[in-house]
Amino acid sequence: MSNEAQTNSDTSATVQRDSAGRLRHLITLEGLSREELTALLDLAQFYVRSPGELPARDQTLTGHTVANLFFEPSTRTRVSFELAAHRLGADVVNLDMQTSSRVKGETVLDTIYTLQAMHADILIMRDAEPGLPAYVAGFVAPNVCILNAGEAHLSHPTQGLLDALTIRQHKPDFSQLKVLIAGDITHSRVARSDLQALTTLGAGEIRIAAPDDLMPRPGEFANARRFSNIDEAIAGVDVVMALRIQRERMSSAHIVDEASYHRAFGITAERLRKANPDAIVMHPGPMNRDVEIASDVADGPQSVIQQQVTNGVAVRMAVLATIARNVQARRQLT
């Protein structure tokens, strides 16, 4: 891990717990124990429903107000947090950050203080600035919780959880797993949170594959085997996670040619045959079809991409419910 990433990770892991060691915020998966991760996954599985069934609901968040503050574009994460909060009985506010007072020059903290004054007590944040969720968590009122919905290139904890849940549903013995994460690793907060979750849950082998200019710096992903050849990396794996090229985080000098990338690194049906026959294919979305993943693979029988989306709502319900219960437990002791 780079010095910048390590500093941010250490700060986030510390600030997200209350004085009793309970999770008050969820900013990173770094520092969570296997027992904590497993408890979140077990609760998420409780909330999972099969296609065609009515969604799970309860009133855990009755009386709470959840505010979605997405300073970067999002579809899956924002909508799934909104649905999760509604299904737990919360009031939900979605801020259009393109027309918010932040555009007019208001600071993030002033935006937070305004929401606090309106009794919003669970704030879900996505932002391109590293360290912002942990920074904000240090200033909020004691009853307010911060949930990280995507922080720069560093962290996306609920995506890491939903990916772990999806894998567990198909491959419950993590110790036997060989997992490949392939694509734009250097800019991927998903890859970092997935690595944290998989490492804590005891995954047998984690591989990362990327062109040299999309491979993270030395010191990062220390628990993963590095490959510059996708055909070697995919051989014999149980899970294939494809990542999109994140042009929005690249300078114009480093923009990748899509056709060349697909030839060299795209997950195609031919390449997938090198993995184990029962390997599953994943993608956090949004997909660039026929760039990092071929359409026939994304829609094929080994794909669990739509299951990831379904699991996203269940995981975010589990996180919201857990955080709310921890806050209630703290109130009862004070």
C-alpha cells in the first residue's frame, strides 16, 4: 500500500469506531475482523430475496433520516442505498449535488451541519477527494453516522461486502478460492475494498492483472500475485472480476485505446475457458461492453453480475441496520 493510501486507511479505520470499539461509521473495510465481516454478510443474506419475491422489509430505521450526498455520478450505489433505507423504514433525502450550495462555494462541513440541523442522522457520501469521509466523521454530532459510498480511488466498503457475499453464495469455502481481479487496478476503489474483504475472509489466492500503466505502485496489494499477462492470470481461477477503465481518473496522456485493451486484456469467452469450468464472472458496473468484458461473457451462464446488483441492496440494508443498532446501544449506555 502506498504511504498516502496507508495513512488514509489507518485514519479511516480508527475514526469509524466509537469509544467502545463498535462501528459507528463505515468508511473502510480495513481493520474489520473476520467475525465482523461475517456478521454483516450473514445479516445481508437474511435480507436477500429470490427473483419474484417481495423485498425484505423491517422498521429498524423508523425515525431515522438518511441523506444521500453523491458528489460523483452513481446509479447502482445511490439507488440501492435509497431502496435499502426505505425498506428499513427511514425517511430518505437525495441531494442533487450539481445544484447544491456546494456548487455556490459552501464547504462540505457547512452542508453537513445544515443536514444535521434538519435531523438527518445517517449521511451517505461519495466523493472524489481522498480522506473526505473520515474528515467529515471527525466533526459530526454524536448521533450522526457517515457511510462511505465510494471514496476517490481508495475505498468502496459496501461494494467489497456485496462482492464477498456474491462469491460466498457460490463458493462458500474462501480458503480454497483463487480470485482474479483484472483491469484498471490503479484507479479502482472497488479492487482495494475487495482485496481487504477477501484477505480478511481468508481467500486462498488473490491475483491482479493489468497493463503496466494500470498496475498499482509497489507496496500496494501486497497480498496479491501480480500478472501482466491476462491469459496466465486467468488460468485455473474460481472467480473473475473485471474492472472498467476509469477515464475520469486519467490524464489525457494516459487514455487507453479500447480496441487494443480488449485484445490484450478483455475477458472473452475464449479466455474464460482457461479458468475453472465452474468459475463465476463478476463486474461492479458500469460495464464498458466489449472493452474490459465481452457481451457474451457479461450475459453468459457464468455471469453473476445481476446477482451482485441484487445483493447490493441487501448488503446496504445490513450495514444501515448494524450502524443504527450500534448507535442505539451506545445511547442506552450513556
